[in-house]
Amino acid sequence: MKCLVFMLLVALSSAKFLERCEWARMLKAQGMDGYKGYSISDWLCLTQSESYYNTKATNHDSDGSTCYGIFQVNSYYWCYDGQGHTSNLCQVNCSELLKDDAVAAIKCAKYVVQYHNGMNAWVSWGRHCEGRDLSYFVSGCGV
């Protein structure tokens, strides 16, 4: 039991959870405000529901693929993780999507939105964000 607790603490200590306004500023600096009609609030809602702003988030899907990073980009379609089939449409190693600067993750998210039905590529967009007033996400952030 002590070993399990220790492993959990090590995993959590390596996770990078961005603060909401820090992430908003990063998104703005990378040209995400208004990209394909989506606001910073839209991106904040999406990434909160996908990863709680955790750049190191990984989740395994039932089809054997894995979702990576702050946007939870799926390895089956968007990145290469060396674990079976991938279309690798973003032309990126999945490990690049786990970097704290999020540059590769943002670039891939732009590709997904541009070529795959906008933010509807993420199920959580429709469940938690689409059609809602999301202005509170940027409140106090100065973006």
C-alpha cells in the first residue's frame, strides 16, 4: 500500500497543471483567440473539461489508443506513440504533446479544429462548453 501511495505522489508531482489565466495568456500568445471562430474562453472550457489544464495528462481509451496532453489528443488519429495503428495527422510524436510549453499541443489542436469539424472533434466540447456563456473563464485574466 505504501508503494502505491508513493507512486501516486510521484506521478502527481510530475504533472504540470497550468493556472487558468497563465494558460489563457499562453493561448493568446499562440494566436488561439478567434482561431477558426473560437475564443480563449472556448479553449479554456475545452481544456478544463479534457485535462483540468494538465499538460502531462494521459488517458487510455477502450480501443487501445491513448489521449495525450492538455487537449487530450488521441493517438489513433493525431499523433504517433509507437503503440500500434496511428494516422498521425498532426505529424508529431505524442510525447511532444506533454511538454509544459504546450507549443506542439496547440499546433496540433489548431490542425484538429481546422480539418476535423471544429471543436466537435472533442466529445467534451458538446457536453460542457458548446452553446454556453463561457465568459467567466477569462474573467480577471486580462486577455
